[in-house]
Amino acid sequence: QVRLVESGGGLVQPGGSLRLSCAASGIIVGANAMAWYRQALGKQREWVANINYGRTTYYADSVKGRFTISRDSAKNTVYLQMNSLKPEDTAVYYCNQLGASRGSYWGQGTQVTVSS
């Protein structure tokens, strides 16, 4: 049974940084394409970044150059380093397999709020 536990969110000022973690069980992150998604209040969930089996990474244009996705296979954990945060980055952040649907299992997410 897959379980994903996101953590590391919080309140940060514009320009600040946060590092999100996603501890996985029931799935091997190193053997799957894993992604971070986010959902802002009143908006649909959107893809943010993903890391493939060969560690190739892809980013949404809105976060390219500011966010970095990585994984630690020994800890079975996926990370999202977020720098130069903007108010429009405010959202609940989730990790999951790339391509996970609305009906798939989703963790509880972690709230990121960027505000002065």
C-alpha cells in the first residue's frame, strides 16, 4: 500500500526558501518517475516538477530556475528545494507518481504560504 507523507511547508517571506520532503512507503521512488504538484486555493492541482528514473528533471515554466527536485533512494524520499519564493507559489504541495490522477491515492500535502 502506497503512503506519501509531505512535510517542510510553512510561512515564508517573498524571496525566501523552503525545502519540502516526501517520505514514501509502498513505492520505490528510485524506480518510478516522481513529481511534485501544487494546488492553490480555488484552483486545480498543477504539476510543478518531476524526476525520472535516470534522474532527468523537468520543471513548469513558472518555477524553472527557482525550484530543484531531487531524491534520496536510500531514504526513499523526494525533495523540492524552493528558492526565490513568490506570493503566487502559495499552495498546498503534494508529491506523487508522475501522471497520478485525481482518483489516485494522495497524501495530505504540506502548506506553503509566501507572504510579507
